[in-house]
Amino acid sequence: MVATLKKIVKISGRGIHSGMPVNLVVRPSKQCGIYFKRTDIPNSEPVLAMFNNVGDTKMRNTTIGNPNGVHVQTVEHLMAALFMAGIDSAMVEIDGPETPILDGSAAKFYDAFVNAGVVCGERRKVIVRRPVIAYAREIRRTLGFGTRIKLWIMEKLSGRKNDGYVKLVPGDNALEISATLVYPEKIIGRQTYSYVFRDDDKSVHDFVENIARARTFGKFSEWEYLKAHGMARGADETNVIALNNSGDGTLNDTIWPDEFVRHKIIDAIGDMYTSGGVVVGKLESYKGSHALNNLVLKKLFSNPANYDIIESK
């Protein structure tokens, strides 16, 4: 039996990159899987939200589909909310190229799904059997020269090193996530946060109370650079934690001092849901990114000896 919504959910907002209004309708579905369909593109086919349909992450968001064709950007917060609400089957209809950013977290998506009601069902499980690891340097080698130059400029501006990795190893009947950020900015510095999902009410309550409201973030100087290059045009103080240019404070208030790394837990949960099920294993993210989350899933599924699948009943 699929786990899906009891009724349609409608959510409107604006895209964080384009700044343009966007509307999405999440419909109950009897077909297992989360599908995205662009309603603004005639005759477009639904795209399954799976790791092998993730396009160019640009290390800043997760894009489902073909970035040069039919695609939907920034699906990670929505995917995390669907995961936590227990939904594995839905049709997401959207009239633009990116999901609405809302308040920059997963909380409003999650609340909308829970308020609509969920038809419960046992979800597919992806059991990690052998360790796999993805390194940031591997991502860099796959990028074009122009993109590498842009990333190099961003790293010089931020003072961050390109030495991150994401690792998946076997675990104990749960998705255990440990995320670490290391930033030169004093307001962030080194932060680590851990979360365990056991598919029970306690796990969900922990997420809702301590993680769901954590917002995306960025440095004000980088924000201006991104806008000049056609990104982050919908970002403002209502949906992004903006670090001041000196890096010792923020231009708006934080919910928690370590809200930055808590948001990385949201991103990791959303990206892991593109596995097509509930990942059972330990996820270690050190300076992680959407690109690394996607690469570690590709490595996991590259060899059948790395995993087992327990189908939903």
C-alpha cells in the first residue's frame, strides 16, 4: 500500500533563484514514487525524483530532470518534508522551474502535508551493506573549466577549502545523520549536528522541534555576486540567514546558534529521499553539498553488493 496524501495540497511562493512567483499542487497518487510535472510546459512528462534524474546541482541545490530541458530546481526542502510526513507517492505539479522557497526551511511544506492528512503505508527501504564515500575533489574534476573558475572565485571570496566528503556506511535499522560545517566566518566556525530517524513518532517530533525550521544561509557579499549571475534573486531576510561581510554576525536573527548545520540535516534528508526509499545506514557529511549527496547515492547504487532493497508491502 502506497503512503500518500488524503487530499490535494496547494502551495504558492517565489523561487529563490528567479524571484518569480510559482505555484505547486501536490496530488495524492496510487503510483509509488514522487513525480514532478511542469504544468507551464505543454506535453511535458512527469519526472521521477530519483538520484539518477538529478541534474546539475551547482553545489547549491538539487535539480530534478534535465537542467537544459524539463527540470525543477531546489526540490530538497520539499523532498525532506515529504519524507518526514511519511509520503512516498505523490504527483507534484508546478508552473515554473523551481519550487517556492517559502521561509527557507522545510517547516511550511511539512505542516501543509500533515494538515492535509496522510494515508499511511510501509515504505521501501534501501539498506546500506558496504561503505561508499564521495569526495568534493571528484565533483570538481567533472565540471567544465568555466564552472571551476567560478567556484575558485567563490572559494577565494569565502576562504573555504574544497576538502569535503559524504560517506554512507551500514547502520542499525535507522538513518543516522551526522553533519559537520567548517567555515572561516566566526558566526559559524565549526558546527556538528546529529539526527537519527527510526520511522517513529519520536524521530518525527525531534525533526519538527529541532530541525524543520532551520533556514538556508549565505554571506551578504556572496549574495550580491549570485544575484549578478542570475541566482538568488528571490532571497531576502525572510527566507535566508544573511551573514554580514565580516562574518562575525548575521543581518537577521537566527533560531539557534547552530541553525546553519541543522539546515544541512534538512538538505541531507531531502537528497537521500531521491534513493527512492528510506535509507537505512549511517550518513557522515563533512562540508557536504547536494552534489556530494547525489554522488554518494550514485556510488551506492553502482554495485548491487552495496545495498539491499526491501520493497513496500
